[in-house]
Amino acid sequence: MFKSLKDKLKSVKKGFGSRIDDAVINETEIEEETDVSVSVADSEPEKLTGTGTETQNVPKTDETVLTTADSGSDDLEDDFGDEYPEDEDYLPEIEERTQTEEKPKKKGFFRRSKKEELSLVSDGAPKKKASFGSKLKVLITEREILLSEKDISEPLEELEIILLENDVAFDAANAIIEQMKTELIGQKRKIRTSSEEFVTEALRKALLNVLGEGFSLTGYIDTHEKPVKVLFTGVNGAGKTTTIAKVAHYLKKNGYSVVIGSGDTFRAGANEQMKTHAERVGVKVINHQEGADPSAVLFDAVNYAKAHNIDVVLADTAGRFHNRTNLMNQLDKIRRVINPDIVAYVDEAVAGNDAVIRSEEFNNTVGTDVVVLTKADMDTKGGAAISITYTIKKPIMFLGVGQGYDDVIPFEPQKLVDELLGDDE
């Protein structure tokens, strides 16, 4: 389910992670160069002037040599010896000064040998200093970093294109991008996991923000007066009748009694189709002859449920498009007659943006409380599931994921996001 979107989100997560790692590495390299500069600057005075003791004990030989040269003497040894008598303590000091002058210069951080990388801890045992790689690992997992929009502009653009290509509505895609910016840009974050996991959590929050909280039908039934009346609406061929049979089977498995009202009196064969489904799942169906007033059929179904203490009434209606005025007026009449607790709009997940547009039109015309998306198992993109909730501000109740009566699952945003962002195929 939603395989295309899942694969592309995996790619864009790596893109985000790579850009964040680049930003961290650049910052680390700048700090290392700063450390080297400070180290060299601190060592310069020692190399140029030596210690105070050495400066005091060095004789002023330059002045003597110049005087001797001016005098024209060829015997430098005698002249040097006459002015400075031989002294046992003096010669080692000259030797010490020479050793100081020949002392090799300190090497920078990147020129140290492995031997120089060893230091002694308090117990005298050698311990290797942290390498650049280990320092980078600590930086990524422990340190706070500050990301700019420039750092992640390219993967943000890639993410937006991926969402739009996978039938995510523009407004929903824009909401995800803005949430990603809020999570990643302009705030100090302590990254205790890998950069890709850091991005995954940001993307997870963005998707959950768009998807909302879902809707539990069983939870609603448990907290409301019975019978709970659920009216199913939608366009032709979206799978309303089959979905009603699946939901009836689901509720029966969970211990609820159900009656179905066959309100699609417009389509030829609709009554027979619903009877067949009802027999297979073991629930009662109320129907009239073809062409009857659907409001009357559903009114009888509600009265049957009240008389027999039935928990739930599932009301079917004929498929229609929002621009068919007479059919929309009929739907409005049904609402007035049975006063449904829940109006469920049914459409195909594979319809993508078309499903989003139609759901918005139905919501504006007759109202919608929840959404059911069929054929979600055939949808590789996932755009409708992500977009509908954000567009009409109504939760998704069920996803149809196959042909069997068991193939309907409650919509749980957290599980969907886990599947989209997970590593398992």
C-alpha cells in the first residue's frame, strides 16, 4: 500500500540527512582549523624567545665578534679567550641554548603522528585521542546545531515535488513543507540519533499534523444512544455497497448487532446485490422495490432497529455526483428523514486528487462527518489518504484493502505514517 510514495520518501529522507551531515561537517572543519590556529599562536613565543633562564645566561657574543673583526685580528681564538676566561659552568649553557634553537617546531593537528596522538590518563595507561570521525559522531549525537533554510532548500523542493507527483493536494503538500521548516530551520536541536532519523521524526510530525487523528466507529457506538445511524454517500462505482457489507462484518465480529437499509433504489440490481452481501455476512437487510423512495426504505430500517434493539443501522444510497441537483436534493431529504449520526463519504483511494475534490464538493453540499477510502491496497501513491483529511477537515474512518469481507481496516494515522517511513518493504 502506497509503495511509490514510501520509496520516494525514503530517498528524500536520505537527501535531507546528507545535507544536514554536510552542514555539520563544514562546522566541524571550521572549528578544527580554529583549534590549529590557536595552537600555533600559543607556541610562537616559545619558539622565538625561549625561556627566561636561557636569555639571561647567553653571553653577548655578537658584540665581541664585531669588535674583533674591526681590530683586524686573525687570531679569533686568542681574542675570544682573552676577554672570556674558560669557565666550566659556562660551556654547558651554550650547549643548552644550541639544543633549544635546534628543537623542532610543533606540528599542527593534522600533522601529528600516531605516537604523538597518544596521551597518558591519570593511571598512566596510554589512551588514543579522539579521531575526527569520532568527534563528528559525538557532534551529531550530542551537540546542538542550528540549520538554515539554505542547508535544506534542495531536499525541501524535492519533497514538495514528490508529494505533488503522488497526488497530494497542493494545500496539503504546502502544509507538510511548512511543518518541516518549522521542525528543522532556525532552531537549535540536539541530535542524539543519526541525521536521517532526525529528519524522519520531523517528517513524521508533519504527516501526522496533516492526517489528523482518525475516527473510531466502535468508540463512537459505545458512547452514543443506539441505534447509531450511519449514512453512506459517494459517487457511482466507488464501492459503497461492498464497503457497507465489510463494515457490517467488522461490527458483527466486534460484538455489535447490525441492520442494513438498502436505500439504493435507483440502480438496477442494487437490491439483489445488497441481499447477497447481507446473507453472506449474516445480517438483516431492509429493502423496497426498485424505484421506491429511498427515504421511506431507510426510515423503515431505523424503525426496525429500534424495535429489535439493534446497535447500528448502515444506510446505503445511490451513487451520485455533486452536480446532479435532483439526486443531491434527494440526499438532503434522506438526511432530514432519518437524522443520521454519521455521514460517511466513500471514494476510491486510487482516484487521487479527484477523490479530494469530490469529497470537498459533497461536504459543501450535504455535509460529511467521516471518509472511507476503498481500494487502498491498489494505491501506490497515497495522495488521497494524505489530502482528504486536511482538505475537508474530516477524519478517515476505514480503508478498504482487498476483496474479502475482512479486508477493511480502521484508519490509524500513526500506523500509516510508520508504514510510509519504515524500512521494511
